[in-house]
Amino acid sequence: MSQHYPVLLVTVPLLSAFLISISGWLNKRLCFPIAVAALASASFFSAGLLSKVIHKNVVLYRLGGWAPPWGIAYRVDYLNGLVLVVVSLVALINLISTYRSVEREFSEKLGAFYTLYVLFVTGLLGITVTGDAFNLYVLLEIASLTGYGLIAMGEEDRAPLASLNYVYMGTIGACFYLLGIGYLYIVTGSLNMADISAILPSLYQSRAVLSAFIICMVGVWLKMAFFPLHAWLPNAYTFAPSAASSLIAPLMTKVMVYVMLRLMLTVFTPDFVFSAIDINRSIVWLAVIAISMGAILALTARNLKKMLTYIIVAEVGYMVGGAWLGNRAGMTGAILHLVNDALMTLCVFLVVGNIVYRMKGHSFEDLRGLFRKMPFTMGAFAIGALSIIGVPPTCGFFSKWYLLWGGIQAGHYAFVAALLFSSLVNVVLFFRIFEIGYYESPTEAHGGGHSQGSIEEAPLSMLVPLYLVAVGLVVVGLYTGAIVNNVIRLAVPPGIV
Amino acid sequence: MKAAGLLIVILTGGLLIYATADFPPWAYPQSPASTHVSPRYIEKSIEETAVPNVVTAVLADYRGYDTMFETTVIFAAGVACFLLLRIRVEEGPEEQLFRHSLTGMTIRIKDGRKAPSDLEEFERIDAHWVPQDLIIKTVCRILIPFIQLFALYVIAFGHHSPGGGFQGGVILGASVIVLAMSHDLRSSLQRMGEKVNALLCAAGVLIYAGTGALCLAMGENFLDYGILAPLFRCDPVMARSNGIFMVEIGVGIAVMATMIRIYNNVSSAGRYDEGL
């Protein structure tokens, strides 16, 4: 049984998505339980896989029984084992937490919504688990297409346009990735990642390989919204329905960062990325710009959700920069930050979901007096905010520490400065929210007939998962040492020192 | 802005052309693409899968897992289309038009009023109504069964010639769309309702993924059709061929139903009332 975990991880949610679609027409009340069961089993399989990787070794799986490179192979190692656990857990927690708001917003089309939700997660899990460069593209299509659909269901007037914008940019990004893989196929004749990386060393001087690498990278950067290719992200995530934005915002960009790491570490290998071509310092400079611009744009936002989307843009800069520093600390920081940022983003977007559920809006005006109205939600928000700022013992501190250390070791002080600058800006951003929520009282027009001091907290089914995540931020922070020593240290290839 | 766009396009194009310098020459027999993976497909596919068409063997067996997800992409497109476009109309459109078939007169029923009950004489027509064309209607009615027959042939004959589930499914879907265009959306919905169509969408992909899961349940890897031999009462190589046929049927159903679903949603702007 356990040798089939890699494929069960993807196909159980896949089959469940079809069942959800059918039960949407026959008995709507079954949709949610099936979705929960699917993602819970995906979490179980991914946890099982990670422990298998830690205790034994890399897990391989041949689909259709064909040996790679002729057939498609799944390959789970330390790097994607960790990402799989994060993706499936985040998706599961968000699913449970947003049950009420989905019921309210999509009562007519529950089946279709949950079908796309589970398919989106299937796509992300498939991208992460696969060892085949083309299979990755097919799953990327599924994750993107379902993501566009989910986002477009948001605010009536603006979400479809934002989603259309995302469709254009996302399609270009995916096409670039595909084109790069096509180039690699022309020069290597293979689509299997391990096989390509075995053939490539003799071709490191080839211009086709260099172009393939650049095209793939640009495509992946587009999909992860690396500044200046971020333009689609803020609107798409702001106007998406809250259940979809708290799913897509933590996961899509992180999984694309994982794809970048996979291309850099496995397909093209560090020898090529950091030695054969000499571009890594300039990429870190791009990351410096991304971090600074993300921070500055976040300052201009007048809306909580939009502010958070710009923070995502800055965080993507952290991870890209850390990965391209080319040393062990930077790479460790990037991988650790991938995990942490998924959790932090989930935490703050769940808070936004709760606020929207009660206040029907997420502009700064809606936040007035919120600490009195929704004390528990805002308490969790404070933990998430501290983690994004990088205050110990929350997990955000530790990954930032690794990134800073990596920047210092590489002698890239602009990157260090950008990290510190963005942390300071985050302090300003979040304390402004605290100030509005704590000191400003709701205006008459808004408070209306409600008594000012009364608590109108989100339902328990939304608060419990939120607190699970908030506590998780601290727990992951405290166990950083264990995660780094047992998983991430082994995920970084020995070639990187 | 325009200049910047042009510059980016030129740079990208330049990069793509720059890369071609190190490509193997055209039709070079020793190129990696024709020496590394593909020889096995060309030489061994018939003895390993019993499928004469190499493309089908690669598509549905060697890389069948990709194709399963390609079918899922189509399914997801159908679901997304439904999620975005479908509007539930409580009382039907604001006004309905009826044509008295004996006199050719058209009457307009405003919202909430009672529609003529005698549907023998009164025929519901679309707001943008073109006089029924006898030739188009009759030709389509005669043609549709043959289109469907050909679609089934394309699905079944994918093993031997170009064809397969995707192509056959599109043709099958087109036959129903032709009916909707030559008559009206309501007549096509009478033959395949929304619910049946949606269930077929899911059933098609479920057949594909279910075949894979069946292999898993019988103790082999996912989509390893060879293990299905006892079910088909044949040897494992022939079982691969039969397994491929099963998933092709699934693909055909899913593609057909999704084509119709997208057409219905887009042409009626999600109302399922009046089509094109």
C-alpha cells in the first residue's frame, strides 16, 4: 500500500473532484464531506511520504508501470516532500475554515465550486510530486485554469476583469515554461527531470540550453509574480472570493517558487546555475528591486487585502533572492521561507475572510474598532503580522534570519538592506492596521444601530482553524531547528556550500 | 509603452532565434530527439501494447497519465464555464415569443402572464427569430446520425489510424451543437438536458481515472493496464490495447459533454433558454 502513496496523493483528490461534481447534481450536502475526506487523505499520504523520505530514501513511482524516461515517473525527495505536506495541510485547513462563507456565497453552485477547489489542489500536488518536466506543465494547466475560474467568481464587476488579466499573463508564463521544455527536448531528447539533468552537463556551453533556462525561469517568474512581472497578482487576489483567495494566495506563488528551485537544483543543477553561467548576482539585484517595490506599493494600498497582496510580491522577492544568492544559508532560507510564508499568508488571509464574513468589506474603513468587535480574529491577525514582520519566536523570524545570513555570507549587502527595509515597512503597515483597529471607533454610518462595544466574532468553525494556523506559526518557529536539520539541510544539494 | 512592448518582443524573439544556432540540423537522424526516447516507441510499441498507431500508444499508454490530466483540463474548463456563466432564472425571461404555426402570427407574452397551453399550434420561438429554413433543418436532421456514426468510428479506430477520444468526442459534441443551431437550444436540451450532460462530463473523466484506479486496486501501478488481462480474458499485451480503448471511450464522453456544456452556457449567456 505505502508504495502507492505518491500516486494516491494525486489521484484520490482527482477522483473525489469528479465525485463532488456528480454529487453537486444529486445531493449537494455530500460535496463538502467528500472534499474534506479527499484533502485529509492527501495530507495523510503526504505526511506518510515525508516520513518515508526521512527514514528511508527518495521515493520513486512509475506510472503505468513504464520505466523512465519512457514513461512518467514520480519522485519524492526532501524538497518536495516538505512542500507536499505544506500544500495539502494549507488546503485542508482553508477548506474547513471557509465552509460557512462558501455556503453563503455559492449556495447554488456548491458542487462546481468544490470541484474546482479540489482540482486546484490536485494540480498543485501534482506539480510538486512529479519528476517529469512535461507532466509538470499539464498539472500547471489544471492549477491555473481552476484558479482563474475561482478568482473570477469574486466581486461582481472587477473580479472577472482581474481574472482575465491573470489568464493572459498566466498563459504567457505557462507557454514560456513549455517552450523552454521544448528546447530542452530538442537538445536532450528527454522529458524526465533526472534524465535531462544527467544528459545536460555535456551541453552546458550550448546556447539552446542557456535560452531554455532563461525562458523557463521567466515563465516561472511570471507565474509567481516576481516584480516587474507581478502586475496581475494584486487585483486578482484582492477581488477573488475570500475562500478562493485564502487558498490561492498562500499556495500558487509558493508552489511556483518550488518549481523554480526544482529547475535550479535538479534539472539544471547548481553547477550550471551558479558556475557555468554568471548571472546570479544580477538576479539577486532583481530580487532587491522586487522586495523594495513590493514594500513601497504596500504602503500605498488603502485596503487590507490589497496591502497583503503587495506583501506577497515582496515575499516572492525574498525567496527568489535567497535562492539565487548561491550559498547554503540563502537556499535554506528560501526553502524555509517557502514553508513559513505559506502559513503566514494563510493566517492573514483567513483573518481577511473572517472580517469579510462579518463586515462585508476589507477596506481600512471597515477595520475601525475591530479589536473590540472581533477580538479573537484580530488576535490571530496580530500573530500573523508579527510573523510577517519577523519577530521571534514566530517562524517568520527564523527564515528571515537565514536569508540575512546568506546575504552577508555572499557579500550582497543590498539584499540585506532590502530585507531590513521591507521588515521596517511591514512594521509600519501592520501597526497602522493595529492603530485603526484599536483606537479608531466605527463611524456612525457604519456602526449603525449596533451597540458599539458588542462582540460580533466570526463563527467557531472559522476561528478554530484560524487559531490552529496562528499557533502553528509559533510552533513551526520553535521547531525550526528540527525542520532545517532533518529536512531542508538534506534538500539542499551538497554542491552548495 | 508601445516602444517598450516592441523592445521586449524583439529581445524575446532574438533570444529564441539565438538558441536555434545550437539546434541539431533539420531532419537530422542522429538528433537527440530521434535517438534517445523515441526509438523504443517506434520499435516496441506494437509488441508492448498491441496498438498499431504509435501516437495512440504513446498518448494513452506510455504517457497515459498526462492524457488523463489533459482530459481533466477539459472537464475543468466545462465546470469553470458553468460556474461563471450559469444564471438560474426563476420565471424564465421577461418576455417570450410564440408563433402560431397556421397563420404565422407572432404573439408576445410579458413576464408572469400565462403562456399558450396549446403547443400543437403555438410554437415557442427565440427573440432573434429567423424564419425556419426547411432545407437547413432537413439536411441537419439527415446528417446528424451520420456525424454521430462517424464520431464513434473515429473513437474506435484511434488504435489504427489518426483519431481517438478527443477527435471523436469533438465530432460527437458537434452533432448535438448542429442540432441546437439548426433548430433551437430547447430542442437540443430536450434530447440532452443540463443535468445529464453535467453527469456525462464527470462520468467520462471518471471512466479514465477509474480505469487507472482499477489497475491500482488489482495490485499494479496506476494505469498499468496489463493487470486487467483477466477482466478482458486476454494476454497482458492485448489487455493494454483494451485498456487504451476503455480510456478513449472515457475521453470521448468527457469531451463530447464538455463541448455541449460550453456551447450551451456561452450561446445562451448562462440562461439555457434561448440559444444562438
